[in-house]
Amino acid sequence: MTASVYTQLLGPLRQSRLLTLDPSPTEATDPDAAPLVGTLETFSINNPSPTQPSYTALSYAWGDPTPATSIALSVKPGTPQHYVLLTSNLNSFLVSLRRYTRFRSGPATGDSPPPELATLSLWVDAICINQANEEERCMQIPLMGTIFGKAERVIGYVGLASSESMKLAIDLLYRLIGTKHREESVAGSEAADVTPSKADKPVLVWKQWRSFMQLLSSTWFGRVWVMQEVALGQDVRVLCGEHLWQWEWLEMLMMAIARTNAIDLLITIAGMKNELLGDEIVNQCKRGGIQVLNMAMMRNRRAKGVRSCMLKLLGWSRHAAVKDDRDRLRGLMSLATDWDSVDTDSQSSVEEVYFNFARYIVRQEKFLTLLSFAGLSSTTYGLPSWVPDWTVERTTNPLASFTHQVNDEPYYRATSESEAEWHVASDKTILVKGYSVGTMVSTGLPLSEVNLATVQQKSPLAKIIDLQNWLRDCKTRANANIDPRNLPGRAEACWRILIANKTVIGETPPPDMQQKHARCHEYWQRVVSR
């Protein structure tokens, strides 16, 4: 890669670059095979809105980092060109965008280009950031949230639509959202006239659902950086080949599936649990669906002016993937209310970034809520036990991740309402002043972890048996140190364990709560006794 096309960016002005992508030559026999050509222009993110250039920010998965092709860049038209290497996925993304514009404004129709893609002024991280300049990369990382937030639109790329499978998935999307939105695309089979309100009860056409589930397994849905890019985008679109649809369509469909708790049913009906696809595709599909719902929640919260704490964001992104483990924090910092000082220095190790984050959160938050996320550690980085290892995928959210809807304060704190007195020693152990109130006798597995090891192989009946065993375990632990003659006390301890001693609004449940929900309690008693 030649770096001479990259002029020096001025940090105090918060500068970045924009790519203007040229259309393919009209005389080209195969326009898609024509080389990619464009110009780079420097702009300041600090510019006021009237003078801020209009651009589209591209969101995509890098995929295989091996360069597959290149783009010819110049500082302005007519100046010498320099070549920047591109990955295969980014090349396909840019070619698809160029093709979309060509189809929408081709000479056969004489139509003007769609306003959202008329000039193809783009922000693309692999091109607009000099990847050979480590200092510049570190300087641009904190600006990415602002770049995506100020973009006129964000376009996410899930791949090509050339396969029959993708065409079926797109057809299902149109079928459930409605034909009146078809003008957004340039291809695809005819769609039924289904209004968005009818998406509450998805039509189970197994081939289409199978294709849609495979679409959710796209690596784009599983990236941490995508969560920030989608959550901050003003107008988010999704591109699959030449098909461009609104993010809200995908969001609407996934929320309908979630309301009916139908994702496992759809995967089964779609015939995805077989030897051809295997468990990996099924798991990716589920994670993709979860990520869509998480991003929908983030966008909704931001639309209401509610921002989230970093610990909650880390809980939501626990299924997402990164190439650099430091990006688990970097990729979320623009969304967090309580931390904007992520160490972007490439010289800082993962251990240093995670340790500094843990110390900062404890200092700022003062109630040791962080400890609820600790305890799961890999052997890769050798972190102290009180420092959460964000590379370890959790199957459940810690209690501290459940927060009030109004002020986002956690229901559970290690120190309750008291501020912690603590000190980090030179060997990175944390010393905390406290009082001895008792001894933990035993602990059990969360229900999700009871089923985790063999969840794909278990039948519904086997899962019910697991539920029975888990409830019996809860009952046994509740009764372990309570006088057998104190039956009301044993019953109260049991139901308080099942609800983690909190009501749905985060309050400590009163002693008479069992009587108010007697029928529910009787039901669980019957389940346990079977």
C-alpha cells in the first residue's frame, strides 16, 4: 500500500477523510469488473452542520484480512493515482454500491440517481484511515462514534445476493413488510402484499425461513463495532447485493419473532438442525438474532435520550465477536455514559486495558458493582480474579446488569447503598474494607448453564426434566440451613431464591408476596414434586 495519498490529519481539528467513489465506465463490457477508482478528501468533524459534508458511513465485516484487490485513489481528479489494497468483502461491498447506483440511474431509464447514493461520498475505515500509520489509527478510533453519528446514513453489508438462498430470504422480508417498500430494491421475486402490522404472526414458509435464518448468521451481525455503528446511525440501511432495505424492517421482524419466542421453532421448521448446516450455523443464527434485538434496544434508548453504562453494554455485547480483544471496550465507548477514556494505544496489552478499565469503573462507580461480572477468567491473559475477563462468553447476565428503567442504576450492588473503601495493591490485588456477615454454604448453576453442554441434543422433555432438577436444587439449598420445623421460613427462602429477592421494579419483595402469587407458587411446587 502506498501512503503518499494520505496527507497528515490534524488531531486538534478532529480531521478524517471521505472517499468519493467514481461510477463504473459506461462503455465497460462488464461494469462490475471495472477497477475501483476514487478520490480522498480531508474534512473536519468539528465543522458546524451547514458546512458539514454529507456522507454515508459503511459498516461491514473485514473477513479474511488477505488483500484481494485494490482501489486507485487520488487527492483530486487528474492528480497521480495511488493504490490501496482491499479485502475481498470490502471490494464486494463497494462494487455492490456502485452497481446499485448504476441500476437506479442507468441510461435505459434516464432516472436521476437516488438522493441517498447519488454521489457515493463515503467514510470507509480501511480506506479513510491510513492503516500503515499506527498513530493515526489510534487517533481515529475515538472519533468513530462521532463519524457514524454525524453521517447522513449508515449502510451495513451482509453479503452478496447471488445465491438462491439469499434471494429467498429477501423475498420473505418483502413478503412480511409489504410491497409498497419494494422500490428500495432493484431485483427480487414478487412479494405478497403484507402490511407491517401482520408481521406479528410470521408465515412459516420453511424454505424462506431457512434462508432468513442463514442470513442472520452473517458475520456482520456478530461484530462489536456494528453495535456502535447501528446504534449511532441516524438512518441505517442494510445492503445485500443490490437489495437495500431499511434497518427497521429487520428490527420489526426480529421483534415479532421474539414476542412469540419462536426462534427455536423456526430453526426446527426450517430444517436447519441437520448434518449439512450443523450446530455452528444454528448458533450463529441465534447470536445474530440476539444482536439485532440488542441493537434495536440501543437505538430505542438513544432515541429517548437514554444512554447506557459500560457494564450494561458489555453484558449486551457478550455474544459479539472481535479480532482484537481490546475492541470489546473500544467498540462500545461512544455509547457509554460513564467511560470515554478507552486506552487506544496499540502498545497497551489486553491485560493492561482490562485492568485499567476495572480500576476506573470501581473508582467512578464506588459500589463495587464490577465484582458481579468477575469470576470468569481465561488463562490467556492472567488477570486478577476481581478483574472481569471480557473474552469469556457468558451465557447469562450478572445480577448487576439489571437496572432501573428511569435512572439506569443497578438493582444489585456489592456494597448496597454504602460507598466502598478499597485500595489496589502493587501486585494488582484489591483490598476492600467490609464486615463479616456470614459464610456462603453452597452455590448452584444458573438454569441456562444446566442445559448448556448438550442443549442441541436434548429433547423438550429432557429440558423439562432439567428444569425440575434445577428447581429441586434451589429448594434443597434454600432449606439447607433452616430449621425443618419452620415451614413458612423454608418456603419463603425458596421463592426468594427463584426471583433473586427482587420484584420486577427492583424492590425487595415483602413477606406476603408469596400469598399474592399463591397460584404460581403452587404450580412450581407441582413441577418440583413430579
